[in-house]
Amino acid sequence: MTIKALENFIHDRKQARGLPLSLLRDTVVGIDAEYFFLQQLSPPGKKEPLVHALGGLPFSLKSCIETFLQGLKGAGIKPVFVFKGIQLYKSERPFARPDIKQQKRAEAWEAYDKAKGETAVNIFNEIEPIPVSEVSRYAMKLLKENDADYIVAPYSSWAQLVYLLKHEKKFIDAIYGSAEVLLYDVERVITSIDFSGGGFLWISKRNLLAELGGLGSEQLLDLAVLCGLDFSSPFPLIDQSHLTGTMAVRSARDLIRNFVSGYGAVMAYAENPFVKESNYVDAYSRAYCAIKYHIVYTDKGDLEPIITENAPNDIHEFITQRLPPELYFYLTKGIVGSEILNALTSGKFIESVSLDGGESLEYRRFLSDLESMRSQSLSLLTQPLHRFYQAKRVHVVYWFERNNEHEIPHRLTPTTYETVNSWNVKSNILDAKLAELNQKEVNLEVAVVSLDDEKFAASTVTPKAPGELLKSSKEILANTYWRFLQLRSFVTPQHTLTPWGKALVTGLKASRAEDLFAEPLIVALELIRFKALTAKTYTPSYTGLPIRGTDVEKAHILLIARVASLLPINHMPIGFSGPLSRNLLSFNSFVTKYTQIARTLVECTLFSLLANSDADRLAEDNAEWTKLGVSLPFMSGPNSGLGIAMKTYLDELCGKQDPTDSGERAKMKAELRKLFAHALDVVGDVERGFRLWDTVVEAVKVAAKDGAISYAEATAFTDADEWVQQRR
């Protein structure tokens, strides 16, 4: 949640005060993760403008997190990051507000296509950072690797931070977050930390209320709701053009002064056509109560309103329908993401436009094809829940069909869980196989390759037996991976490899062990299956296609570049420098969306295993629970940078007199280093892209041999492979 108007008012009125950082030594600071990452991803003068043009994660994200954690450690401060959870009830219909970000992206690409590169970069720079939800899983992994604590709030991070601060056990000593924390019973909040200057900035509620003309604490909440929250619209009679400045705050303040409270102001104008049409009286009441009686996760594992006194009995009307406590527990540990829970509680998946513009017919068809995966995820999630959720109707709403809802069926017979619950492999079977493969831990690649042994595969058919539950995280993860592979048709219900599974194993065996190509190869095969990874251009097609060579050669380059796009380019923690391709960004949309939905399916598979008591849930300690969440695959999608580098290399090489000449190839690789000056090792990355290409080609050959794909589909890969071998 953010209220830009209030934040800008605080900035304009210079409400922040400075203190030396030494005052926070030996304290525990609770950090609003969303606020922190928005600060890190959009600092003045340092924002990465081309994240919207490349997809994937910001290059500076890892460095920002690790540098901040090192600074905290040096200052003697222990952090606890709090991520926001389930989205609150929204009173407005999907896509009711114009998509300013997409309008800006379209403007930027129009400028870039007209060779106005600097103008394009400036427009991209105006766009808000990518949603924090898209970086949260990767961020949790980095926090875990750096021994930093984190939790996911059931709903808003604000209330959860206040609970941790006000608890008698004093879980934290201070809050680092946005001014909206002051909507609760908190006197001060830290808004920024400057390690180089050795200080921090904080704001006081008392000073803020005085600056607002002597408003009371309850009236501050009124003002916030009138200005608008991310789950509710601002009061219609406040001038919309001033919502990014301070005039909206002053307008809301004057209304409260005149009518004593926000509710009084709303009721005074209840018959106004704009207020009446938007049903704002109801929207205001819901938003006000959602903040005041917000739900927090307690240290005893319960969910309670942060203010229990006079709390209404119909909290579900303005928060969301209550879920089982066990599910909230998995949410807090990062085992189950909020996206699927948002859909379940609201009844809607909201499918927003992709970074490239989402105009291609192929992408829209692809989204429709992915509904089957969403159906599997919902079935796994709802099967162990109350019948209310098993019967609840859930729809997906697309930005290009905002008035048409597509139902996602999830009350399946047999249930998805019943189709995969024969995977209960214990350590006595698993450890022996790991030793044979010379592996200590289980990952997705080990899970795939292990099933190439028919004898081992037969031994994994292990129905759950009373008293013989999975215990270790190793057992839980292995069985989660296998269940996922069966759901995606790489493995049969009898635990043998399907043609797609044989293709996957063949590809992995042809690759280097250290390359860890299981995830990108799975994505590649899935996108081939969905008719998305082809040598054909999409309809309509964006700019950034190969421009040299014959039409056949251009098709070869496009296909190879798309495969390379399944891997990220390794880059310095600064903004991208190099050519762009909206066409490859379009393919990145397929990769990103599949990765997101595959991650949700893996999470729901793990939840299903746990919620059906296939594992001993009391055997895990706190550290192991968080380990499960950060161990799951499909954490984040790659950017399109490596695909662009591959396309550039092959495309430019086509313009040479003899593209197969070793000297010409060496010159082109040297030129590649200049074009991608901030890449850590662009030539090495391109070589890795070629190794993934080899892996995919080997897998495609097996898939074609076993009839999983057609001869024509396979020929596109084998012909491109024959062409590229002398150009590598």
C-alpha cells in the first residue's frame, strides 16, 4: 500500500528529522520489505530505467540487498524484513484505473524505434519500478543466504510491524518503513538509513499531526483513506490531478476539519452523483475498517485484529474470507506465495498486460492454454480445505477482455492430489540413489535424472503408510519435485518417464553438470509444447528481429536467440548498456509467465503434500521451514539480455564476407564486448547460451523420435543447429 500524496506532503513540508546511526546499535529493526525495495529500485539518479525493456530482475538488486545487510551488520543492527501478504478486498472492478505504466512503455518503444535512444531511456526512467511481488522470492533467498530474518505478513506489512513493535516481548525495537505506519499506534518511524553519512531519518506522528493543523490520530486515518489506498479509490471530490502532490492532502484535511471526520465528509456528499455512482460510502467504510482492524499473525500462530476492542464480527467483509491457520503459517514462511491466495480469496486471477504490450495473438492464446496449470494449482490448494473453498468459483480476467471472466475449474474428479499421492519416497530409498549419483542434496535436476533408472523408478511407487511419514526437508523436496514432474507430464502415474521426460533426461545428460540446465530446459520443452518456442515470428511482430542474411537464416537466428533468452545475462549492478529488442522482450513474456505459474504449481504441490499429512509437520524447526520456501525452483524469470547478445552476434556475423571464418568470429566476439560494455563476460554467457542450445536440440531429437513433437517442429531446431555449428 502506498499513499503518494501523504508521502509527498511529508517531503515538501520537510518533516523528516536526522539522528546518528549509533543510536540504533544493538537494536532489532523491523523493515517494511516493500518500502525498502521500492527505495532501492528507484533511488534518485540511480534507478535502472531499462528493467521494463529487458524483463527479469534489476541487475542491482543483489548488490543493494547485500550492501544494505553489510551496513546493518557494521552498525550493530539486526533486521527483520516483513513482506506483505494477501491483497485486501478491492471495491473497484479490475482495470478500472488506466494503466499509466503501459502507456509509458509504448511511448518509450516508439521513441526507440525512431532511433531516439536517449529519449526512450528517459521515458523508461519515468515508469514506476516493477512490482515488489516479482522480486520477493529472490529477495527471500538472498536474505536466507545472508542469515537475515524475514516473515510474510498475512495481509499488510504495516500492521504486522506494529504488532511486532508493541508486543510485550518486544520482537523489534523500531520500524523502518513508510509514513503509513503512523496510521497505527506508533509515534515515530524510520524512513531512510545512510550508512556512508552515519545517520538515519525519521518522522514523528506528533509533528505530522501538528503540520496538518492539529488533526487527531483517528483523523489521520480518515485523511489517508480519503487520499486513496492501493486497494481503494480516493474520494471522488478530491481533485484527481493533484494526487501526486500535496493539494490532495490539504483538500482531505479541509474536508475533515469541516465535517469532523472522514465519514462525516463522505456522508455529507453521499447524494453527489460522483460519490453515489462509485458507491464511495461503502468503499470508504471498508477501507477505514480494513486499516483500523487489520489482521496480524501472532506469536502463537493465531490471526487476530490488531485492535480487538470493539472489532466487528464481519471482518471478512473488508479484509477477505478467512483461510485455515496452517495456510497462513506457510504463507509467513514463504512456502506458498500470495498470488494464488489472492485469487482464492477474491475469486479472480487478474492478468495484466505484459511488458512488451501483449498484443500478439500467440501470447493471448498461450495465456488461455495456461489455465490448465492454474486449475491444477487450485485443485491442490483447495482439496484439503473447507468445502466452501472447494466449491468456490474462481475466474481469470484478462486486460484485453476485461468484461469477460473465464472460470478456472478446480473441483476435479479425481482430485489433482489423488493423481500424485503415490510419491512418498523415504530416505532409505532416496539416500542410496543420491550416493549413486554422487549428490548430497536434492534439486530438480537430480529428481529428473534419477528416474532414468527403471529399477529406482519402480521403487518410488510408495503409497503413504500410517506412521511412516516424510520427515526431512530432503525427502519433502524430492517428493514435491517428482509430483510436479508428473503433473507436467514428464512422468507417468506409474513413475516412468514419458516421451517428454525422456527428452528432458537426454538433454540434461548431454549438458555439463555445473550448468544446472534443468529449469531452463523444462521451460524450453514446455514452451515448445505450448507452440511458443518456434522460429516463427508472432502476430503482430514487434521490432528487434534479425535483419541480415536470408529469411531462413533470420529464422535460425531468432530461434537460437529465443533459446538463449532462457538464461540471464550476467551484468554489473548498474543499468543495462547495449541494444534492445522488443521482439525478444515479447518472447520473454512467455518465459516470465510460465515461470510464475510453474512456481505457483510447485508451491501448491508442496502445500498439498504437507496439508494432507504426507509429512511429519512437527519434525521441522523454523530454519527448515524457511529453507523449504527458498529451495523451490522457478524463483524468477531471466531477462532478455542474453537473447539480445546472441541475436546481435549471429546477426552481425551474417553481414561478414565469410561468417564461418574463425578470424571473423573472433572479431565479432571482441565487438560484442564493446557493445555490452557492462556485462561481466558477455562472450562467456553467449557460449553458455550455445551449450543450452545443444541441450535443447538433443532433447528435441528424442521428443521427435518418440512422437511428442512433429517432424516439422524438430526440423526447425536441427536445421538451425546444422547452420550455427560453424558460426559459434
